[in-house]
Amino acid sequence: MLNPSNRLRLIVIFAALLATVTFLGTAAAQKAAVPKPQDRLALGEENIKQLLLLMDADKNGMVSKQAYMTFMEAEFQHLDKSHEGQLSAKQLTQSSNLSAARFVGK
């Protein structure tokens, strides 16, 4: 049998180990619950690919500066319904509604 002094020591050590394990388990659970930040570039990559396909007039997989500027000028004119030469944040958010169907025949 353990003497009272050793028994108390074991109880204290066991309690400390139990508290440490509990703390580490809680910290690990909290860390696992935090969602990983998404790569913002990856989120928009598919939309960018679709836009590039729309701008690629000669279908060579590349977009020239001129083709890009022509496309953006047409999009700006489309969004600037009041012909003020500037776009509001609301008008710019409408540009996210681009679809291939709108550009068929361009």
C-alpha cells in the first residue's frame, strides 16, 4: 500500500494529467471546428475561365490586350445605362451576372 503522502502525490499528478489532456482535447476540438479560409482566387477561377473564353475571339486560348479592352468597354457601356461615364458599386455588382448566352453572336 501507498503511504498517505505518496497517495496524495499520485492523486495530484493524476489530476494534473487529466486537466492537461482535457485542455489539449478542447484546444484540438476548437481548432478543428474553425473552417479553413478559402482561396479567393480559386473561388473565382471558373468564372475567369468562362470570361476568357468569351473574350478569346480567335479561340487560340489567349486574350490580347485589345480583345480584353474591347470586351471591357462593351461591358462598361452595357452597365452604364445612364451614360454618365462612371459606374456605381450597384452597377458593378451587376457585372457578375455575365453569361455566355448574353454574348452569343458578338
